[in-house]
Amino acid sequence: MNEFDLISRYFHKASQPAVADLGIGDDAALLTPREGFQQAISVDMLVSGRHFFADVDPARLGYKSLAVNLSDMAAMGATPRWFTLALALPQADPQWLDAFSSGMFELAQEHGVELVGGDTTRGPLTISIQIAGELEQGTALTRCAALAGDDVWVSGALGAAAAAVAVRVQGLALPAAALQACQDRLEMPMPRVELGRALRGIAGACLDISDGLAGDLKHICERSGLSADLVASQVPVHPALAQLDAETRLHLALTGGDDYELCFCAPVTQRAALAALAAELALPLTRVGSMLAARSGALVRVLNDQGQEMALNSGGFDHFSAAA
């Protein structure tokens, strides 16, 4: 099939919600922002062998390709509306394309977000999605809005996705059921879009955890001109890691990537509101540390229960590191 047949067969879904004035079929989509709203726009690229294993289930890959972009919308408190897809393929495999597009559109339908355009070409398997969302003017969650004295919170539980990678790359041993749970977290992360919207007016700074909690929290510190302390025993480690030793569990939870949970900062006065929100969403929200005034040395420290700094590599994932 040629490029246009491929697009028409696998990516032109008439059943998608009609939120664009003009979608797939022309040189560009036409979108009308609503009055009083801002647009939030983000792009992510997934490269075979770097961001996913070559033998991944294509339906799960389609799901994850959109999920990581939805997670960016969640981190801003935005409602996702439209996305575009640029896809480089080694070959046009109908079975692979059918599974990939089905996984992607399943998640798109769940969140009411519409594919409005894109491009395809031949090349090493690479998936790039640009997503646009909207939110009321001036309500966005940003990385620069943390204040000294804020609590640091995270949603869900951390470390499982990184453990799945460690099994493949480093030979980490996990029981079969635990490995499956970790594999599910790696390949089908849950974008916290509803939580992100609910955090507006409660939280200040926010981001999604893609490269490890300790490393990603540094971005909030840098943008807000602050530092942070995390308490190791408060970090919510995924229960699938229960049989690993404590040091390995903590390392995976703090420095592993692909969690796609939200890390956010909120005033102490919002603790009751966040407890109520956790109950409403049936989603654990855990207070893991505090934002502090800027200091020399480490932007993010990890402390034990006695307040002593722990020696832990908290750099997070680096896409250009030879070891990554």
C-alpha cells in the first residue's frame, strides 16, 4: 500500500469525536480555540531500542505512544483535545499497523482526543506525537510555581516500569506475577489527566515523572529557584517490587523512568483537600518531602528517617548518556 492508503486505512477514524473544524485529508488541520482558554502543546518522540523494546506488542505501543503525551497534558492541568502523529516505519506491515492503531485509538476515545493529521515515511521505527489541550486562561500548572514550605506529593506508586526494564537489560530477577505487573506499568502507563485537572487551584508546580522522581523534581527546583528534600521511607514503591531488597526498591522508585505519575507541590494548608481528592479519585496521593529555600550543593536530597542524607544516585534518566 502507498502512504495515503496507509493513512486512510489505519488512521482516518470517522468514529473519533469531532472536535476539529477540519482534520485529516488536507494540508493542515483547522482548530478553533475557545474564548477564554489557553492551548497547551507538547511533543514526544519514541524511538525503537531507546524508548521501547523492538518486540513490544504493537497494540501496547500504540497505547503508550499516546499515553505519554496525555501525561504531559495532565501535568499542565489541561484537557487534551487534538493530536498529530508522525510515524517512520521499516515496512508497512498490515498486522502491525492494525494493532498499533487500535491501541492508540482505544486510549484516544477514552480521553475524547482526536487525531487531526500527521505524516508517515519509511525508516527506523520512530513514533512522534504532538498533542494540544486547553484550559481556562491563567489556570495552568507549571514547574515554576513551587514555594518554599510546600509539600511535595506524588500520585500512585513508583519503580515498576523501571524494574521491567532492569529485568531485560540488567538481569534483575522477579517472580512471574510481579514481572507481569511491572511489564504492564512499562507498556501501559495510566495518564493522570483527571488528577491534573483537579489539582488546579490546589497545587502550584507540577510535572509528570518520566525520567525518575529525584531527577524530575530537580526541574521544579531549577524553575522555582528552590531545593527539595525527599524522605526515603515515604516514597510509594510499587508492591510488585516487594521481594527486592530495600536499596534496590528505593533506587528504582527514585531514579527509574517511565512512571508517568504526577509529582506536584502544594501548600501545607491543602493536605485535607488532597486527602479528599485521593478518596474521590480512588488514587493514592503520597506526601514525600518538602520544598526548601535554595541552597548550595544538591538541589534534591534524599533523607532517612533521622534526617540524614542518603548516598543515592538521583540523577534520573539521561537520553544522551552512554549508560542510559
